[in-house]
Amino acid sequence: MNLEIAQEKDSEAIARFYNSQMESGYFDYRIHRKGSFFASYRHFSDDSVTYILKDNDDTVHAVATLIFREGVLNGERQKIGYATDLQVSNNRKAILNWSNHFLPILLHEREKRNCKYVFTVVTKAHRQAYNAFVRPRSPKRKLPRYHLFRRFQLVSLHGRLPFAPEPLATIATTRATDADLGPLAEYIVSKTQGLPLHYSESVDQWTESFADLEDLKISDFIVSRDSKKNIIGCTLPWSPEKYEQITVHAYKGKALSLYQALKFFSLLGLTRQLPHPTTPFQFHYLTHFYFDNPDIFNALMRTSWNLLPKEQFLTYCHFKDNFQTRLPKSYIKSKIPCGLYCLMAPEDPVPDFLKLAQIGPPPEFEPFLL
């Protein structure tokens, strides 16, 4: 088998392979990429590389992408990597070949960019991947080591009970306008500066990076204001539908119970149904989600829910011990446990910021990177 760096001409073949892979967790599903396979990476950065493993018939058997972006990690400005979309076919030869290639690829791309750290997400729902990548293995195998950086939950909001708390009347929550660009940039930069991992160090830097996101605009933001019209919270509901579609094929265990419960309570107007099998999920991620206190969190969540089409649900990241992003019990929700891991070579020393992984505020992390 041959390892190659993918080009645009390979987009259709990669998408065909990627779309054929069945993901298994709480439910079985496929991810269908739309248009160019590489389009979603350009949403986040202009520096990415995709590797593919082909057989002699040019059939793709494995794919993985590394995305790189300038940021600040542990107080030091540096190039930060993110590994995503790792898929390997069940072909034994492909699995063995990919095992031999994965670590050299990682080290080569890190060295090429003088990048020290590459992160990735693994969910506990995908037990096979979790056991293969995260749990201890033989030190003789030359594979990357997964070191936990932060635990988080992917929380989905499916409904509200009648006694759910109303937002405070003193908090005005509406769509942003173009005039909010400056104040909004200042607010987001002020909220991210103290985080252990963040990307923008100035208002101008944030404004430039946001302008590069072609499918997002300031009017997509929902903002909360105090009595003096100052911004005290914001979020931007974003749908990945332009780039990919997640189609559920079968619910299992807890997911099946949730599917049935939501179907029943939707008849009472309390919830929104999950899609029927072979039907795509319809949802919005809450990106750029920052606020001053839980009351503002409630106001942003309520307004985002009310503005959402009736057949969709909301999803956001709740990091461990971040009490401000815990949904009240009056909301009907589901949770998928995840971990943000740092990929390192076996000989790499473990840095202090990973040894103290569960202490301090969460990193700047957008759920569309999942």
C-alpha cells in the first residue's frame, strides 16, 4: 500500500471512502461529506495536510488530517496542531500499514512547522477507538501516546420543562448587528485571554481571523446586554450542514431509550424528536460561547433555542468542573463524554501543563472541530 499526501483531485475518492465508514457508539451513523472533502478544514485554518493510504488499484483505505494554527498554549505563542477525521478500513493490511505510518507522519509535520503539540478528541462512546488509542498498550509499539488535556461532555439540548427558569428581565438578548463588531471582538478577546489555550491576542487579530470564516457573519451572533447596553455574553449557533451530514442508522442502549422518550414527550410539546433511522441529524453547535455568569448563560440558551427551527436541537461543549455551563435540571438533555488529548511520541517528555490537566479554566475549543 502507498501513503500519499492528498490533493484536491483525490477529494471524491476520499469522500467516497469516508462516507462508507460506519461509526459505532451510542448509535450507529455515517458522516457524509459534501462538496470538497477539504472545505471544512479551510473553515478553521489555511494550513492543513491530509494523508491517505491507497492500494495498487488506487482505492483509499485510510485517511487522516492534521490542521495547524497559531495560538497561545501555556502562556507561549506557538504553532498548535489538531488531528481529525482518522478513518481506517477493516482491511488487516491497511491497519498494519497505518500503524507503521501514523507516528512518522505526526513527527514529520510537527518538525516541519516547529510545532510542539498536536491535540485530538476521543469520545468514550466509541469504545473500540478509545481502547485502542487511550488505554495503556505495549511500549514496544511505535504509536503516539494520548495524554489527557481536558475532559468534557458534548451536551445536547432536546427540550424544556414547563417550570424551566425564565431569563432575568434585566438581560436583553438579541441578534447582533454589524455595529457590534468592535464591542463583540473586545468582549471575546477579554474572555479568552486567560485561558490555557487560546488563539487571538488582540481585537485586530480576532477580527481578521473571523473575517476569514466565509460562512459566518456578525449578524449570526446572539448577544446579551446589560442595562447600559454593554455586551455581557454571546454565542453563535452554527450548523455543519454545508460541509457534512450525519445520518443515524440505528439507536442502541441509552440512545434508543432517549429516542423513544423524546418521541413520546414531543407529543406534549416538551421536546423535539431525534431523527428516525436513516435520517440526518439536524442541529446547531453553540460556538464562540462566552458569558459573565449562569444567568446570562440561561438567557443565551433560551434565545438560541427559541430561534432554532423546530426540527433541530442545540449542542455545546461542557468542560469538567465548569459549573457555569451546567444546564439546570429543568432542561431535557443528553451527554456524550469526551476527552481532549495531546498526541506525543513515546520519547517526548510530558510537559507540566498536561500533568495539571484538570486544574484551571477550560481551553478555547470549538465543537465544530469534533
